[in-house]
Amino acid sequence: MTPHDLLDALEKRIAAVNGPVNALPTLCFDRARAHADRLMKRPIAERGRLAGLPVPIKDLVDVAGVLSTQGSPIYAKHIPEQSDVLVERLEAEGGIVYAMSNTPEFGAGANTFNEVFGKTRNPWNTSRSAAGSSGGAAVALATGMAWVAHGSDMGGSLRNPASFNGVVGLRPSMGRVAHSVKGTVDMNLGQQGPMARNVEDCALLLDAMCGEDPRDPFSLPRTAESYLAAARQNWRPKRVAYSADLGCTVTDNEVAAITRKAAERFSELGATVEEAHPDFTGLHECFITLRVYDFFMKKAVLLRDHRELLKPEMIWNIEQGYKVDLNELERAENMRVELTRRYLAFFDRYDLLLTPATVVAPYPIENRYVAEVNGHKFANYVEWLAIAYAITVACGTAMSLPCGFTQENLPVGLQIAGPPRSEARILGAAKALEDILGLRGATPIDPRITHA
């Protein structure tokens, strides 16, 4: 089978199923086929790790010659001349870009909608949210419009949609995947990462994405062992911890029960499973301060020049960043150091930390975010993401692995987290658990069209 065969299959599948879910609003098949032509002229040994495998790119990252909007009316007609470093690496590794996946404006928010392309719907029930901000990527995977997909993650933007759509998503360690630097050189809350329908495919894409690049000064060298090989080794942990809420949030009872049951199945691999979690005291203030500062540094110019075109959540993020003084920033940075210290110490006893990947099942798409769970009202529109952003703040590595379904047949993901640079450990354990759970092959599905 050639890259052209794969592109033909994808184009047919997109025409059949994309309409109800709106996952891939921008297609570039002419560019993809031209790239495939060039790739096929290379010797097989020089076609890279992906060797012609098509990859959609999340519409926060520039692709040369392709409409790259960041989900914002400000960039509704933006066609860049140069691709992001990440895209260049994927294409050098034989990846073929054929589409841009939908995202919230500038990735702000965990429900994928914007004023340029509209809403992306969950294929398991189209009246529900696909989560975000990598919602388009996750839905494309779940519906067979992609085999692998690029995503990105700050406070769960890759893990939440993986959970909501029954696919796999990995937030790598800081620096594992090089990307074009914007705003400031050392901003590291957000990371680029791989998504797929199973663990091995996710590992394959990570192999293609990773490696250092001088244009990203904090990027890490490629490891000696491939991540695909690590996944296939079925590494088995000796002791794992499960927590339904990390002591810092509230989780829906059904989601907690499903993820706890999945976590306990590590005992079938010989692991001791205990209920425990690191101390995340101070998490919310730390994350919110650093997050709004990140948005301020990268997007303040847009608020000054294009306020009328920004959605309320973006305005909130940037304006909160304006209000951060140096005392607050010092407190947040010091707290992050302390949270990371506690998190790392936790892994002196445990090999992995297991939690729900997100605290609810897919919610009604009309809701811009989750306002409350079990009667607990969240303080702002991002606090419901704490179970994911706890790992972000602590500099951890984490994956969302499909682990079951609710009574409404909506997917639930298990977060498998580890210390920095533990991708191989997480992939190996995830593959072993994936085999036990037997959910590989649950996707792709045709969209289940339901009206609210």
C-alpha cells in the first residue's frame, strides 16, 4: 500500500463522516499528494520513521502553504510561508500533512469551538463535547479520519480529548518534542505530543516527533531506544498509586469507579495497587498565575490590537495576566518548585501515578466548560481540569488511555503519569494494561448523531 492509497482512503472517509463532527475543517490533499510523490522517489531506507503515513496537524501550528488559523478570526485568512519546526520534523520523517484539526481559539478552553469553523462534536454522541483543545485531532482518530494525529497540551488539552473520544494521547516531557519558539524562550507549560487509537501507534508518532533542534534551545536529544520498542517490551510496574481526585479536585462518581477498576487491573501484572497521591497544596493558585502569565506574554499584543475579535475566555486569560505582579509570580514559581519536589519524591515509592484523565464524562456541547461536579462549583472556567494540570505544573509526563465506558456508552480515560522523562515506562505499562482491558479496536466508529 502506498501513501497515495492511504490519502485516497482518508479523503473518502472524511467525505463520509466529517460533516456531523467537524473535526478536520481544513484539507490540503493536493499538497499531501505532491509530498507523497517526492517521498516515493526516495529509497525506502530514506523515507523516515513514518514512511508516508498521513498526519493531521492541530490548527495552532503553522503549515507552509496551508490555512493556519489558530481558531481565531484574527488569522482566518492566514497562510504561512514557513512551517513550524515540529511540522518540518514530521515531514522529514515521512509524515504527510493532509489536514488541519479543529481547536478552540488559541487553544484556550477544553471544549473545541471557535468563530472560524464552529463546533467539533463528540462522535460517541454528537450532542456532547469533544473536549479540547486537541478536540479535532481526537475526533479524527475516533472516526477513522486519521491513524495518528498531532496534539498539544497545557492543562490537559491533549489528555482530555483523548479521554472524551476513546483514544490515546501522550503529554511528553518538557523538551521532548521541539517546536518553534514564540513569546519567550523558556515558557514550558505547553508541550506538543502524539495521539493515536492505540499505544503502539502513539509511540511510533512520538519517535517521529522527538529529537533536539537548535531553533528550540530547550529541546532534548533523541533517546537510544525507540519508544515503539519500549511500548512493545510491556514493562511491568511493581507498585502503583491510584487517586480519584489527587486531593485537589472533585470527580464524578461513575468516572471514579471506572478508572479505579481499571487501575486495579495492574495487579494482574503483579503490581501492588494502593490509594495515594502527592501533596498538591497550592496547585490552583500556582497554575492559574503561570497560565495567565503565559497567555499574557504570548497574546497581549492581540488584546491591544484585536480585542473585538477575541472570545471572552481569551480576554479573561490575557487580562488576568496583566494583573499579575512580581510578588504573585515569585510565589507561583516557588510553589511550582515545591510541587515538583513533592511529585518527584512520590516516585521514590511508586512507579506510576494513576488517576482519571478528566473528572467527568463528555458533557453537553452547549456548555462552554464544566461549572460543577457533585455539587462542587469550580472557581473559574479551567479549574475543572486540575487533575490534568497538576501533572503539568509538577513537570510530569502523562498519558490518557481508554479504560471503559459509562452507562451512556461514553468513553472514559485513565491517566497514567510518571516523573519527567518517563515516556518509555508509561508506554510500556500502558501497552500491558491495554492488552488486559481489551479495548483496542473499539474505534474507529461512525458518528452517532444525537440531538440535544
